[in-house]
Amino acid sequence: MHSLREVGKFRVIAAPDLAKYGYGADRDRMEKDVRRLRRQGLLTDKTIEVSRKKTLRILTLTKTGRRLLKSANRIADEQTIYHGLLKPREAKHDADLYRLYQKEAARIERAGGRPLRVILDYELKKNLNRDLALLGHEKDDPDRKAEVAERHGLQLVSGKIPLPDLRVEYETSELELRHVDLELATRDYRPRGLAEKAKAGFSLYSRPEDAARLRRVLDEREITAGILSL
């Protein structure tokens, strides 16, 4: 059930990451569970090509797996559960969000906090667009857009409302409810797009091989945001 919960919350997880974080690096135990869940039709286990020389083994829930998880009442009602791949081309990026979450969750816990809920950009975008549509003829009014952005804990930047890859809602050591917005930046980000994400107040992470270039872009634009290593 723990594996189903983790995969369902993040839509897709790389098998090595699930072994490391979900099973304390006990790969054999994870493989045994994955085989059982796959045979029961609850989990999909496939290997995709991410470059000419690299492949990635990923795990996703099936529809049956999602139904079982929801019916078992083993997860909070407000936590969205996903199944299947939404954008296969972005599977590597989406799978890395689980690792990103683990890095941030560790930071929260070191400060005495407790992660409560994970919200992916799909859900944030759906809720934001719903409220923007309700503005009707005022949809292009900057003040009204800023109000909607604030309602969703976001900011209006250069007339746009940037969305993070991942939001983590958590409880502080003082029992206050807060959230942190996380962005996994890559070398493919255009300078303007990266600057907008930084100005929106997102915590920026990157893969080690991309960090130097991204820091250079931020320095050139005189933006003081840091880049945390994935």
C-alpha cells in the first residue's frame, strides 16, 4: 500500500528512486512487491528511452490500482491520486519530481516540520484556470488576475501566473500550515522563463549537470535566487 500511495501521488516514479526512498535501499524487497502488484494488475512497470544511450525504468498506477487505493481509505481525501502517463515525453522530468520532493521533505523535517500533501502542476493549473475563466471580460485585468493568483498562493509576474512543478503543503514545528513551491529547472529553460520562475518565489532545483549554466543565467539577470542540487 505504501508503494501504491507513493506512485499514485506523483503519477510516475523511477524504480531506483522508489527503492532508495520507499524501501531504504532494499532493492530486493521492492522488486518482490513490484512483481506482486504488477501481477495483480495494480501497477505498470516499463522501461522508456530517455536518450540514445539511456533508458529509465518507471512505475505508474493502473486504473485498478487507483481505484483500490481510493477505496482502501489509506490516503487523505484531499490528496489527488493519478494513474498512467499523461505526457510520455516528459516522463523523465516527471519521475524526477519524486526525488525533488524527498530533498525538500528532508529539509522540512530537519526544521521540525511535517509534509502533509503533494500537489502537482496539473492540479494547480486546473484550479487556477477554473477561477480565471470566471473572470469573464475581466480576464485580462492585471489587478483581477493578481487577486486570483494570490488566492492560489501564486504571484503575477510580467502579466503571467507562473506555476511550479510541485507544491508541498506542510505543518511547521509551531503547527502552522504552510506550503513551498518547487521547480525542477533544466538546461532547456530559456533565460526569461527561468527568471519568471525565480521571481515567482519558487525554490529552484536542478540536476547537477545543469546547475552551472542555470546559475550563470540567474547571475546575468542579477537574480539572487539559489539553485539547489537534485
